[in-house]
Amino acid sequence: MTLYNPMDLTGKTIVITGAASGIGKATAILLSKLNANLILLDINEKGLNDTKSQCKPDDFIGTVDLTDESAVETILKEAVSIRGKVNGFAHIAGIPSIAPIKAITKKEAQRILEINTLPALYLAKILSNKKYKAEESCSFVLISSVYANVGSSANVLYTMSKAAIQGITKSLAIEFAPKKIRVNCVAPGFIKTQMGEKINHFFDSEHDTLIESMHPLGLGTPEDIANSIAFLLSDASKWTTGAIFNIDGGFCAQ
Ligand SMILES: NC(=O)c1ccc[n+]([C@@H]2O[C@H](COP(=O)([O-])OP(=O)(O)OC[C@H]3O[C@@H](n4cnc5c(N)ncnc54)[C@H](O)[C@@H]3O)[C@@H](O)[C@H]2O)c1
């Protein structure tokens, strides 16, 4: 008897941004186990190669700065010519920003939007075009954060970029429903990755314990988030669109 797997991704081509590290890397490895064809994008070539070594040998890797919309389209054109038309994407790449309001600048505000938020718009624009989109089912997954739901000090730029992702999810879900493209969002709680390491120096030694105590189920892993992304990319979620999934060990339930 063949085992039934509702999250099987055989025959589906999926684009993942941020695939060189953390949640994006865990997602790539999981989707590969679910038999998806992958187009892996990131600015970090070394990390991408490491991820690819744990996926299928013919998966496509593209080293690209996501802030460059035309470079992203060029690389997707090449990837589609090799891997075939796309059934979905997960925009996972992102950066943190810790700064009190008195220290923020317009340049830094623009930078965080250009990486965390705006690629969601142009990936959706490019990959909903029939030049790139597969005929069959299509699903877009965007990554927000619990910090779009609750306030936190010195986090206003990151919060802005992740709250916008939730608005984009809902509006695109409605706009794309007639095209049978689903759009959903995952809002993770705290996951130990390189992102946390980049901002660790802002905090004292008790910060880790405090963060952990804010999650009733303890801290999560990149794989916990990858599982929910895989569900949303698969046909197991075919009646789900415009939804925001808090995958946060109970953080937002308090
Ligand atoms: N780790 C957490 O606790 C947490 C919590 C909530 C939300 N998130 C979100 O999850 C996503 C992944 O975070 P992570 O923790 O895995 O971080 P990470 O730092 O491990 O990975 C982020 C990836 O994005 C890539 N990237 C950054 N700027 C880029 C650019 N300009 N062009 C292309 N690639 C670029 C990096 O090279 C890196 O591989 C982010 O959007 C983050 O905001 C993370």
C-alpha cells in the first residue's frame, strides 16, 4: 500500500527566498523531502550551496540581492526556463532592526521595507504572470512575526515591515482568488537562528531567559516554522487563503 501524504509536493516547483539560513534553509530541506522542485534565492552564496547540498542536485540556486527587483525577475526567468513554471513561493528572507524611534532614519526604514516587505509584492507580481505561473494550484506564503501582533520597545521598524506583510496577505488573497492563487502568512514566535545572533549584543544576559519565558511551549525551531510553510504550500491547505498563522508556542495566546 502506498502511504498517503496530503503534503506531498511532487511535481510542484517552489521559490524560497532566504534559503541560505535559518527558517528558509529548514524550509528548503523539508520541501525537498516532500519532493518539490526548488528555486532557492539568497544573497549568501556560500549558505545557498550548503542548503543545496541537503536538497536535490538539480535544484536551482540564485545568488541575488532581493532589493533589486529587476535582478530578481532576471534570475526567475532563468530558473523557470530550467526548472519549469512555478506553483508557489515563500518569501522568508528578512533582517532585524533594533532602534528606538529617536535613532531611526528614513534610509534604515526604507532598507527594512526593501528586504522584509517589498519583495513580497514583486514576487507576487512576477510569479502570478502566466509567463512564470504553473497552470495548476498556486500558493504564496509570506513571513510576518508575532511582533506584528504585539508591541515591543525599539522594534518599530521591524514591526512596521511585518505588519505590512499581514495587510499584503489579506489584500492579495482577495485579488488573486479568481486566479485560484492562495496567499497566506506565517507569524513566528522566537526561533534561534542567525537573525537573533545579529542583534544579541543589544541585550543583557537575562534576555534569553526572558524571551523563553514569554513562550508557553518554550522556544521553537526553524523546522516548526518550515512545517507550517509546507502545509500552506501544499494542497492540504487548498481551502485556506488570507489567513495569518501564529506559530509561536502560545506567545500570542497570553
Ligand atoms: N528567528 C526568529 O525568531 C523570527 C521570528 C519571527 C519572524 N522571523 C522571520 O523569519 C524570516 C527568516 O528569519 P531567520 O530567523 O531564518 O533569519 P536568518 O538571518 O537565519 O535568515 C535570513 C536570510 O535572509 C537572507 N537575506 C537577508 N537580506 C537579503 C537580501 N537583501 N537579499 C537576499 N537575501 C537576503 C540572509 O542572507 C539569510 O540567509 C525573516 O523574515 C524573519 O523576519 C524570524
